[in-house]
Amino acid sequence: MRYEIDEAARILWLDLVSAGSADKVLTATVTLIADRPELCSWDWIVECEPIPDDATIQHLGKLAEAWGPPPSDEAVTVFVTHDRLLYLWARVLDFQFVRRKHLIERDVEAARRLVERRRTARATKMNGK
């Protein structure tokens, strides 16, 4: 699985397509967050077009078990996909990962803009504006 850690922006970018199977994605992601637990509070952009065919709810359950404590502020995971039904799965994930919202965009640049809009909204809310 390919990934990039943008320290300055506090964004983790993942490319699930390069990983192959859901088992490999799970293993790599669990290892990554075990090595860098602070990533659980960062915003994530996940390219998943297409999603590994063997992905199951059990994979997500195992990821949720390995996940660190909830972030103090809401974080987002933006899935980059053209799958029109992935938003349904994203809604389920909102309940498995406390203070993390799962959203969908069609390309990486749109995902980055969405992350920035969410951050601006959080900052405005925190400043009472």
C-alpha cells in the first residue's frame, strides 16, 4: 500500500488500490497507526477506486479495534471514488470511529479542498464566530 504523511498539513494520504487485497490493506494500516498513533487524529484522504473486492465489515471491525483514542476535534476521512454507493458504507463508519466523519469525493484535489473547508468550519466554530 502506498501512502504519504504530510506532516505540515497533518494529512495522511493512502492509495488502497496499490495494496491489492483487503487483508494487506488492513495489515499495513494497523502497522502504520501502531507506529504513528497520532495519525488517528489527523485527516485522511483514501484513494479507493476500486475498493478491494474482498473487503468486509470484519476488516473494518479489526481496524476499529486497533484504532487509538478518539481525537479531541472531529477529523475526516475522505474516500476518493466514483462508487455511488460507498457513501452508505461511509455512514456506517461514522459510528465505528468516534469523532471521525467519512465523506466521499471524486478526485484527490476535491478531497483536499473538502478537508480544508472542514478545517475552516472547525476553526470558526472553535473561535465562536
